[in-house]
Amino acid sequence: MLRLFENSIYGQMPKSFDSIRFVTVREDAAAMGGKAILKETDILVYRGGKSVSIGLTMFVPKRAGKPAPAFLLINNRPKRNTDPERNEKSPFWPAEMVIDSGYAVAAFHVSDLAPDDKVKYTEGVLQLYPEQLQQGNGMKAIGAWAGGFAGDGLF
């Protein structure tokens, strides 16, 4: 069953990269009225002399006495749905409710991994894996979104 999904939907996942770096872009210990710590991180992935940057926005509850389990949102809507300033609060990403429940919440936008566009989808992480585009069952956009942050995926 897994092979059917791999061959028909997600594509084969590449398993290698040269290096990966995590760069904290911004941290705010008083986010959400002091309930959370906001961390904005750029995840830089390098392979074959090229790199891509994947933005990750994360809120961690301040009242958590130990590492908090986290929910990860693959945002396929406009980036404002995961506004780190929380000026626009979307029901698509109920970050405050998640924090109030004691969980961390994180999100990345699909366009950082592969734009949701039948022509431009190669402009994200797939530029690191051009061989995938030549294979009939190679990774395409939906595979990049699914595998980009999966425990056994790319990163």
C-alpha cells in the first residue's frame, strides 16, 4: 500500500542532502500576551552547491515545564494565515487555542518547499533534486510538502 502511494501520489523521497542549518531569525519571549515564545527560523538545506530556505514559525507555551509536543501545519493558504504577529488570527491556524492547551504549534508555507503552481513547483526544494523530476515516480510538489518535514522524509 505504501509503495502505491509512493509511486502514484507522493513520489519517491530523496534521502540525502549535503548539510542543513537552522538560523533563528527572530525570537520573542512575550508573544501572545506573554503566554508563548515565538521563534522564527530559517531552515537552510544545501545539496550539490545549491540551497533553499524554508521558513518555520513556531510558538512554544511558556508554562510548559518540559518540552511541549507540537502540532505542525503545512500552510497551503496565504501566508497571513500564520501571521507571527497574530494581528490576523485565522481559524485555519488556531495558535492561541493550541498554546492555551499546553502544546507548541509550528507552521511552514508550501511555497518554501514547492510553490503550489503546475509550472513553478520546481522552484523550491526540487531544485536540489533535479533527478526526481526526470523519474516518472519522482518527488513532485505534494511529495515535497509531505516529505519536507516528515520524520523519515527529507529533513
